Amino acid sequence: MSKVRRGSNRDRIYRQVNELLELKSKYGHGPQIKLIFVKCDDNKHELDSFIDYWEGRVSKIVVKQMYNFYGLNDSDSTLKWYKEK
């Protein structure tokens, strides 16, 4: 993740989203939480574990293909909706 999102910290982001989910559960309501995974050559190996971890916890998981200035980084340009409650 840090290679794709410079300055980000995966563990901190996961912890903060989980804290939000705990608050939502505690109060019985809250925002719908949608996570977007921007797939590229540098992180495509993380996709399955990302889906496995978040599926069933969040409202929606969306996987998008990363675009660059010249077009797609990968031949798969399909927008995939993995999870929707």
C-alpha cells in the first residue's frame, strides 16, 4: 500500500475504519462505509486479502482499475462491484 499511496499507513487506516465500524455497531446506526481498491500492477497481489478482510464488515467494496496519463496500466478496465448490501 505505501508504494502506491505514498505516506499512507495500512495498519493505521485499517484501525481507523475498524474504530468507525465499532462506533456504528455501538450506536446502531451510522454512515454506510464504501471502500475503493484501486488496482494496479504494484498492488494487485493484495486484492484477494483486501476483499477477504473487509467483506461482510463494510457496506460496499469497489475495485477500480488505475488509469495513468496514457490510459490503463492493465488490460482489465472493468469496474467490479464486489459487495453491496
